[in-house]
Amino acid sequence: AQSVAQPEDQVNVAEGNPLTVKCTYSVSGNPYLFWYVQYPNRGLQFLLKYITGDNLVKGSYGFEAEFNKSQTSFHLKKPSALVSDSALYFCAVRSNTNAGKSTFGDGTTLTVKP
Amino acid sequence: EAQVTQNPRYLITVTGKKLTVTCSQNMNHEYMSWYRQDPGLGLRQIYYSMNVEVTDKGDVPEGYKVSRKEKRNFPLILESPSPNQTSLYFCASSLFRQDTGELFFGEGSRLTVL
């Protein structure tokens, strides 16, 4: 069975400071990793993904994430947070052995204070 | 405009009254999937479909049915809704290739079963 853990329910940062939202995963086969963001009363929006290749992937709105195979992690990062980044963030995993199944973490609420 | 459309967006119903939540995408995506979102539980996959006439169970399929007779549509059927199916439901679609795979989500359907 595959799983995703987002160990922090809530992350608080000050505007302009770097942010990190953590994600670890467990999956059989090669992982396909994704980050999505959800704003209030909206559907989820894709931010970035790791399929293969460079471990550091860049995505929308200045976000990036680093794939670490040995630590089975895929943490989301941004060098300088904006108040408008405040939202609910989900990490998700699929795999090459069962690409139809998507498993999401429980989500992390990011709050960026002015 | 590329989109995933769900209807209804909001529904209050009573136990045992059959209902269908429709989902339609205009991106010619092969893959479609249904999720439910509950506080503290993230998104859990209900059913998915890799292509027309191909469907498979996700993690929480009990009490739900789906069909995929056309590529663009993937309705979710609750034959006899119960209060524990009160939730926020999301439909999503994606191209099913190794180098893509990110999900496009609808805006959600909030269902209350009394």
C-alpha cells in the first residue's frame, strides 16, 4: 500500500521569510510525486511534480520541491513567502506499478503573516 | 477554456434517496477519478477510470458506483446515501502519459445527507 505523510497540520511564517512544507511517502516501484494547493471554496490546483530527472523541480508561483530518494521525501519550498501563499497544501503520490491510484496526504495549512 | 465541471455544487438530501453527481471534462483526458475530502483526512480516492469502460476501486469505494460510457463523463452514483457520505467531493482528470499525469480538479460538490 502506498501512503503520504504531511507531519505538520499547520505552518506559520512571516512574509518574506522562506517556507518549507514537509512531505514523506511510501510506495512500491518508482514514485511520481505532486504538490497541489487549495484555496478556500475552490478545487485543488497543481503546483509541481517530480516524475524523473533532476531532484529539484520548479513549479508555479515561485515554488520548488526537492526529491530525496533515500529519505523518501518531497518537501515543498519557497525562498520568500507572500501573504497570498496562505492556503491548504497537499502532497500526493502515484507510482509506475499502479499509476491509476493517487494517494494524498492530510494537508498542511500554510499561513503567511504580514 | 479547459475545465472539469461538476454538478450539483451543493446538495442536501435524505438517507436512501438515490443521487448522481455528474462530472465532465473538455480536455480529452483518458484518466478520471473521484475523491472525497473530509476534515483531517485529506483526499481519499473513491473510484478511478483509466479510459472508457475501464473503472477500478480506490481506497473508499463502499456505497458508491461509477460508470465511464463516454470519455468526457464520469458520474458518481450514490444508490442509497447515508449520513457518513456527507462530504466534499472532487472529480479530477488527467492525460495518462509517463511525462504528465498531474490532475485537473473540478470545483467540488458539497453533499449533505440527513
